[in-house]
Amino acid sequence: MRKTGNSVKDRRDKSCNGWRNWDTWHTGVIIGNDRKAYDFVRKNKARLLSMKKKDKLAEIDRHSEYGLHRSGISYDNVDFRELNSFINDID
């Protein structure tokens, strides 16, 4: 019996809860729900928006209790235009 729609590739290639893909959505979920990550992003928004994508995610990961890398996020699959828009909207 063949499973469909549950593979990591399927998860990463399809939109997820209104976001471009799972990796982008999950990054936003962690930033929005991890108080330590949220506070870090809010206080360092300008600097983060100017960083290269992998550096930005690594920096957020270092300031997160849950952790982006541990959650299985592929940095290469995160849509950075969408993530930057999300970060820019944080008050």
C-alpha cells in the first residue's frame, strides 16, 4: 500500500496554513509561539532583516527555546520574502 501526501518532500513542496510551505510556516509558528525567539526577533528586527537567510535562521535558532533546527526545518526551503514580511510585522 502506497502512502501519499505524508512524505517530507510533499510536506515541503505544498502550501501550509496559508504559508508558502511547511518550513516557512513552522518557522513562523516557532517565532510566534516561543517567547524567547519572539522577543529576540522583536528587539533585533532591523538587524535580522538585513542578514543573509541562513545566518538569520541560525541567529533566531540560537535565541529560541524550542529551536528551529531541532524541529526539522530545512533552512533551504524557507521562503525568505514571506519570513521577512512576517518579521517586519512584529511589534
